[in-house]
Amino acid sequence: MSSLSHRRMIRGLLLLGFLCGQSRGLSAQLPPADPKDVATIEDIVHAYYDVINGPAGAPRQWRRDSTLYMPGAMFVSMDEKDGRPVAHPMTPEEYRRSADPGFVKLGFFETEIGSRVERFGNVAQVRSVYETRREQGGRLLGRGINYLLLYWDGTRWWISAAVWDDEREDNMLPSGWVGAEEHAP
């Protein structure tokens, strides 16, 4: 191994060690999660939806929301412009700041209407089909898919990433996904 390669490897390991230490330090700074929100995959997915739901005028549960995600978690909201996919990456905090005014002013309810959980050891992927409304039981605004990536740290589940896309005329939900609750394997 050349000395340049060796130095790069050492720098990479030092950076990784620093980031891991930072991650542990950051998670210690997060508000503690309610154990009922993070004990199972189903619990954390339920909390993921519950924190953003509420009628017009009601504040959202953003402190509770902040306990669901690992430090450094990312969201990606997909959209289309001129027939081309557009990704909108953001942190959970950026999402909270952008969504809060509209949710509080107009009301917002996002409800899971189907899911598939794939788990292997301490990692899981959840395909969560949703529908949105301004009022609980009100007129349907839209539907789509949330893909959540989670991990178990030995005591609780964490969401490491969420990616979503809305249903459109050219991007319809598969009918077999609505109403289905699957666990694989």
C-alpha cells in the first residue's frame, strides 16, 4: 500500500470515528422518545403519522416527531416538473419548518392505508401507502407511498430515512397495495 493510500485510509478511519462519536453525542442531546413510540416497527410507523395529524389551528407534535429519527436522518420528497423526476432532499427539521404553517392553518391528516414490512436482523424497510385529507374523514386530497428505512439499536427503533412520492395519473398506486398489511419474510 502506498503511503498516500495509507494516509487516506487513516484519515477515513479517523473521520468515521469522529462521525460515530458525533452521532452518539447528538443522540444523547435528542429529547428522549416515549418507549411506546419506538418499541416496535408498527409503533414507530404509527407515531410517524400521528405527530403530523390534526385539525386546523392545532399545533403539531414536533418535539415528539424529533425523537423518531437518528441524527443525520434524511427525507426525500419526489415530484415531477416538465415530465422529469425532481428530488427534494431535506432534514426532518427542514420538513417540520416548511410543513408546519400549512398543517396548522389548513389542517392535515395522513393515514396509512396499506403496508409491507421487510425485516432482516436489525434493519427494516417499510412501504407505507397513505392517503391525505384536510379534515379527518373529509375529502380525499391525494395518496402516495412513504418508504421508511429503520434500524434497531438493541433498545428501540430509529428511522434513518424517509422517501415519498405522490400518486399521479401516470403514477398510480398498485391496487394490491391498498388495504394490504404484509410482513416479509
